[in-house]
Amino acid sequence: MLCSIPYVSGYIIIISAWNIWMLYFGRILTGLASGITSLVVPVYISEVSHHKVRGMLGSCIQLMVVTGILGAYIAGIALKWRWLAVLCCFPSCIMLLFMVFMPETPRFLLNQNKRSEAIASLQFLRGPHVDHEWECRQIEDNVEEEGFSILEFKNPPIYRPLLIGVVLMFFQQVTGINAVMFYAETIFEDACFKDGRMASVIVGSIQVCFTAVAALVIDKTGRKVLLYISGFIMALSTALFGLYFKMVLPTPSNSSHPDLLFTPGTESSLPWLAVVSLGLFVAGFALGWGPIPWLVMSEIFPLKAKGVSSGACVLTNWVMAFFVTKEFHDLITLITAYGTFWLFSAFCCMSVIFTAFYVPETKGRTLEQIEAYFRRS
């Protein structure tokens, strides 16, 4: 609820900006709010959800993110940036309004020794025809003692889920999603689409559709199966990207624009290979590696370490997103465009291997059972 303040304040500053520094400051405020909500929202949803639908509800986070991105793409075609900022004020105000009626999570309340409030929260969340006392006792049996020391990270039940969460976030970014999205418009224009701006709408629509599919099937298939499928699709598509660039684009030594992925006027008989690779990659990412790292992050940490561990995962995600964004052009200059995308393909293969050996399946387990699993192992 507090995040609504920097969201709205940031957009108001952007709306009223008369110099670049006001835009920077507005973006800092909205970025602060985005960072906090990307940490708190997955944790909140995982703690209020029933274990049978936790996967679907957790995946809806990414579904709403890509829906918002698609909405911004569509609105951006018709609106100037100031009016776009006005439009962006409304979701945070709606969030504030609806969250007023939502309870605190039962796990948090029990950890604060507020049992009657936890029962009331469960009654609100589960309805009147459920054994709230039984679920309350299940949570109480696993609620840790208050207080947390950084020295506890030497204990396997604390550091193992942290390492899994951090590596999942690392792979989510280094598999190349931002790099592919940057050049969506250029790829579509090269394939002779008249309006390159529509490329963003098309890509955003693919993201929404396949993220929705993931949300619907994740509690049936499990997290690991979708990560396998997603990783294989992304590895194949980035390998095809690399092949396309190898066949049709000039090398940096022959180009007057070594920092560009595409040279204007490049003739190619294979533009549709790039379009298919783009669609395949975005669909594969949305099916698994888009939503699932955020979901698993919200499931695997013990309550007493959840704040620090979730913060470390979110920090890893945004630092790697910044790093990939910042260094992508330099990487193309260093190892060429096709070398860069083959590197992304290698990371996709590594993500599948990591999933196979280290990521636990959390489908159908309560948060307490997941916590007990890490204690036993």
C-alpha cells in the first residue's frame, strides 16, 4: 500500500517535468516502487494462496506484468509520453483502494503471535466452510522463533534455498530476454512489416498468451517440467538467432556500425527465420523462465529469512537486467551478434541442467512442507 506513494509521486513529477533531471527523479521514484513490489507481491500471494492453486496465482504476477507492458505498448502508439504517465497513475491508485480490504498474511500474523487475527485472515481467504483451526495449527508447527542473524546463512536450510533462488534469477536474465526484446521492432521491419511499432504489440501479445497458458497448467505439470520445456525452446530459438545473424549480417570488421545488430538495407532471404525465432523465444520464456523464478522465490524460503533472501534474489535479478542491458552492445562488438546469441543459447542449456539437479518440485506442497524438505535435506 505504501508503494502507491512513490508510484503516484513519480508519475506526477514526470507529468510536470520541464527538464531531464525531473524525468530522472520521477523514474527513480517509480523504480523504487517497482523494486519493492517485485519483492513483496510474490511473497504476499504465496502466503495467502491455498497450495493447490498457489502456482496459478503466483504465475498471475508475471501475467499481470506482461499485460501491463502490452497495455503500455498499445497506449504508447496513440498517446504522448505525458499522457502515458497520467494513465500509469491509475493502476497504483486502484491497488491502494483494493488492498485496504485485504488482510495481512496468516503466516506473518502467527509469527507476530496474533492468533485471533490469523484465524480471521484465514476465514476471509478460505471462506467459512473450511477447518481454519487445522490450517492454523499446521502453520504454527512450522513458524520459526523470532529473530534472525546473518550468521544463520551457514545453515543448509537457509543457504540452499537462497542459492537456488539467486541462480534462478541470474539465469532468467542471462538467457537474453532483454536483448531479444530490444530488437523486436528492427527484426519485424527487416521482415518487411510496414509499421515496426506494431512489433512490440505483437510480441507483447505473445507474452500475455503464453504466460496465461503457464498459469493455467503449472499446478498440473509442475514447475520443473515447464522450466525444462521453456529452457529447450529458448536454447533452440537463440541458436537460430545466431545462425540467422551468421548468415545475413556483416561482421564488425566489415561494418561501419559495429555497435548495431542490423545494418540498414541489409538484404536477406531469411527475414522470417528471425521473426520465427523471436516468436519462439518469447513464447518459451513466457511459458517458464518468465513467471516461475518469481514463483519459486516466493515458495522456498523459511519465514524468518524470507525478507533477506527474497531481497537478495530481486537484487540479483535487477542487477543482471542492468548488466545485460548495459553491456549488450559491447558484447556484440567483442564476440559478434551471432556469438552473443550462441552465448545466450549456452546459458539456456545451463539453466536446464541446473533445474534438473538443484531445483526442487514444489507442486502440491504447502509452504510448511517445502520448508521441512530443506530441513531434512
